[in-house]
Amino acid sequence: MTDEASSDRPNRLPWPPILYGATVALAAILDRVLPIGDVTGGAVTRAVGVALALAGFAVALSGLLRFRAIGTSFHPSAPATALATSGVYARTRNPMYVGAVVCFLGLALASRSMWLILLVPVMAVALNVLAIEREERYLARRFGADYAAYRARVPRWF
């Protein structure tokens, strides 16, 4: 890979982990200083939350494992060396992000945090703007027609 190719990457900052940490931290702070009540539903809500968190984690993990299998980095600011199009990537272009959002919704229900429930959609929009849209522009530059064909047949989220 040339110096120019290795310096071309989707982001300079690893936005996804920054957004994940900021979402959890802000929800925890707001739960303490500006409580707005808990999610209702008791044990059933917690069980649904745990199930969603586990399902989301499994989807994200399957995306990560596919990246490992094809030999490309999962780090959000690293250059891509291969285009993932099979496995879970045949259903969604962003299984790690879809999985994270589902996992966070599950954690919000399991912890009964109304603030976390309210912040997860904000996190999803921020992921879309700060990570996904930039990654898609990068992948279009990097993989050209192959990425355009993949993008035409597989949805961004699900």
C-alpha cells in the first residue's frame, strides 16, 4: 500500500467508541442530576432488555468476526484492505453499528434508564453523520464499482 493509500481513511477520530462512551456517560449523569423516571415494566422489561442487548452484541460480533475473516481492520479510523459483503454484511452494510444500537436499547431497558432510551436515537443519528456517511464516501473512493454494486443491493441499516 502506498503512503497516499494508507493515509486515506474514513475518519481521523474513532467516532463510534467516543459516541458509545459519551452516550452512556451522559445518560448516567442525567439520571442522577435530572431524573425523569424509570422505564416501566419490571422483570419483563428487564428480560426483554437483556435479550435485546445480547442479540445486538451478537450481530455486532458477527460483523467484527467477518472483518477478521477477510483480514481488514475493524478500527473505525483505519484504512480498509478488503470489502466485507458476505455473512451478516449481505443483510446490512453496518452490522456493528446496528448491533450497537440494538444493544444500547437493550441496556436502556434492562437498566430501566429513560435517559439512555432517549439518547440512543441521538447516538444513532450521530453515528450516521460522523461515522457511516464518512465511511461510505471512503469505501466508494477505495473500492469504486464493487462498493457501488454492494451499496445498491444491501441496505445501510437493515
